Amino acid sequence: MSSQTANPEKSAKREYKVLVAVDFSPTSAHALRTAASVMGHKPDQIIVLHVIDKDFIKKCINSRIGTEADIKKTLFLQTKKKLSGFIQTEGIDCEPIKMIVCEGIPCLEINKKAVETGADMIIMGNRGNSGDMKTIFFGSTTERVLRFMRCPVLCIPMEEERKE
């Protein structure tokens, strides 16, 4: 007798996945802590995503810091190490966590990875590390994710912004 027929209730349970987009800012740390228990429910899987902005890679290449391959290799290795430390610092249980580091346009990659992984919800800070002119004219990464996403997006404010 297979395990599916032995316990039909268990086989019918769908895994609840939360994708957390992080940029290592205090707001994204708060978003990661929030993901550990969403509305009192611990997700079956937390997908922690960091997108290395392709424009940053281009700037490094144009500055002749190294070859494209060397720059990408260094950025990916450093980011994976930093992401692992970031998760540990926030005290998140590593068992249900899947780390993803990719390159691209952050708002597009967040949406793409949410669809690819079957995320039920995206959690991200409402304000990250960028504070440039591009944000003023085109909106934040969070705003651009909201424009195109079909699953719920929980935007976490900076902790000092919250009203008691």
C-alpha cells in the first residue's frame, strides 16, 4: 500500500511557500523575520531571493574592475555568503529555507521567481537600500513588483515608521 493511499489527507495538503526579496537593508531584515510566521502560520518553505542588479554588473565592467565572468563570479560568491549570514543573523530556522541569488532587473526577477517557485505570497520591505533618482521617477522596486504580481504582496515598513 502506498503512502498516498495510507494517508489521503497528507497527500492533499499543498505546500505553503513565501518568497522574501532581500537587499540586506534593515527593512528587508524585518521582512525576513515576518516571513518566519505569516499571520501565525509558519510557511512550509521560505524562498529568500536576492537579485544582483544587472546595471551594477554593467557599471563594474565599464569601470574595468575585471572581466564580466570574474565580476559575476565574485558577486555571486560574495552574495551567497552574505545571504547565508543575513539569514543566520535574523535567527531564521534554515530547514525550510531555499536561497536564490540571480542577476537581472530586480522587479522582473522577483516576479519571475515567484511564478517559477509557485510562491503563495511575496514579502518585501517597502524601502530598501536604493535612494536614487530612478526611484523618484519610476517608483521603488516594491511598487514595480506590485504592478505585475498576481499573488499577494506584503509590504513591510521600516520598524520606526510603524505607529503604536
